[in-house]
Amino acid sequence: MENTLSLNAIFSQANCDFVVFDLSRRVTEISNKDFIAIEENRVAYPFPAQQHAQIGIAFWQPNQSPWIWFLKMPLDERGLLQQAALGDFIQFVAQAMGSTLNKTPTEEEQEKLAANPYTFTPQDDKKAMFHAFLTARLNQPASQYYDHAQHYTSGELGWNDWQGVGLQGLADLCARMDRHNNVTRIRKALSNLPDTPRYALLGCLEHCALPASLSDRINEQINDVLIQNEADLFLLSAYVRALSGAESTQLQQTITQVLSYPALQHREMLIAIAGRCWHALNDNALLDTFLIAVADQKDPTFFQQMVADLVMIPTLRPQMLSLLNGQASEALMDSVQQLQASVKSS
């Protein structure tokens, strides 16, 4: 294997096709064209989290099963891949797998490749959705758990008989919403599920583009929770994250509504919005409302972490830099000043 500075070049030399997904925030496919631009530092990484890119890469040669790498690569202050880290990983690949990718690595080679600082293990829900999206993308069969998940979400097995439902089956169901009447199954299930499978299903939906009929059902259930005397903050946060794939206007309206309740301006909700629904914050008024709620936590470390995370997202960076350069609303400036005052007095 030649000493090259790009994974794309490695795959090309080995006659491999490849597919890339971001796993930093939502599980989202990155086109090969965009990934090459990211590798060449022509564009910032689109979905950073904590100044890193978490990536799932599947690559394969003709008529072969895909190999998968889960990589966590550091970014610089501009959101670009750190080329030194990328070069280090490529050296690990060369040392572990030798001169070619056209053979299945031995157990020793796999251990060598795994023993590097750039591979990581995704969270269970993200890993399940990655595999579900990948098999759907490659027109491969879903997992062995898919059929059982379909029967369960249809209500055929009884809603309390959920113990045998696999997370991978729910992920396969969500990744195949356009097939087998699965949207109807999911809508029905959301109205009937016990808490444990409900949280699991909502966790899968966080990563999916939602048809209007499904986003409307989730929105209805958010409203049902809101009208309760003491809204369940954690369930509500799960619903808001699950709505992240909805049409932007609906998502922005829902977040605005949720943040209008002082009791719901809790860091659990704020983290959910920033982590999964960050794209809704491209509305200046909503971003302002959100940052005021973050400042009102009276926790300067939390405020700094949230601002540092959001400023790295290319689509939000101009707005965030404007705010950091003093072009914030009077209300936001007041909240930040009160935050600073609370630190001085403590």
C-alpha cells in the first residue's frame, strides 16, 4: 500500500467502493464527493461534535461483503480534518494490512488495526442505525430481527410482549420506512408502546427523515405531554430528538413551543436540541432564545461548552461568530451578563 494521505486513494487503489456515514450527531450519509472534499480540506466537516468527526465507513470489492471502520478523527479550530491524524491512521492501516486491501485481514492484522487511537465503538442506537442504513443502501437483507419487529409494531404480539424485540430490528424498520407499510406500523406503535420499547424506537427515529404523517404523530404526542401538570422531561426530550428529521418549520415551531415553558429549559432538553436538532437553530430568533436558555442555567462551563460545540458547525458558524463578536440581542447580552455576575458573586 502506497503512503498516501487519503482514504479515498487507498480505496481507489484497492478497487473498493465505499459508503460513509457521519455518526457524530445523527447517523447521516455523507456523499463520496463530499467526503473527498472533506479529506482534501476543501470544506469543513459538516457535523462535528466536541471538535471531532465520528465516521462509519463501509468499503468492499466487487462481489465481497463490506468491511467496516468506525473512526473518530480530531478537527482543527476551523473544523477541518487534522491531516496529521489522518496520516497516522493511514500508517496504521498500512502496517496492519500490508500492501493491499484485497484480502480478508487475519485475526492478527485485525488486532493491529484496532489498536490505534482513531477507532471507536459507537453508541448502540447509532451502530444499529448505521447497519440498518447500510444494508438498505446496498439492497441487502435486513437483520434476523426485522420480521419480529414488524409483527410487534403491528400490535399482533401484544404491546407488553416486547422483551424479544431487538434494537437492530427496530433500526431496520426505521431505515425502511418506504417499504412494507412500515410508517403505519411505527405510527400505531407510538400510540401504544410501553416506555422501554418507546424510548428505543424514538432513539432510532432520531436519525431518520420523517414523512409528514409520522412527524405529525410525534408532534401530537409532544403536545399530549406538554398539557400534563408535570411534563415528563426525559420523555419529552426523547420526542424532540426524534422530531429532528421533520420538516424544518415544524421542528422550529415545536422547539420554540417547548422552550416557552421555563420548567423545560433544562440542560437535558438543551443538550437534546443542540445534539440532534442543531439545524433548526439557523433561525436567528430561535438561536437567540436557545442561547438565553443556556445562559440562564447559570453554569459558565456549560454555556462555554455549548457555544464551543455550536460554533464548529459550518451552517451555524457565521451566526455564532456574530454573537461572539458582540452582535447579540439585548436580551441575550443581559442573560450573559447575569451569568457572569453569578460567577463573580459565588
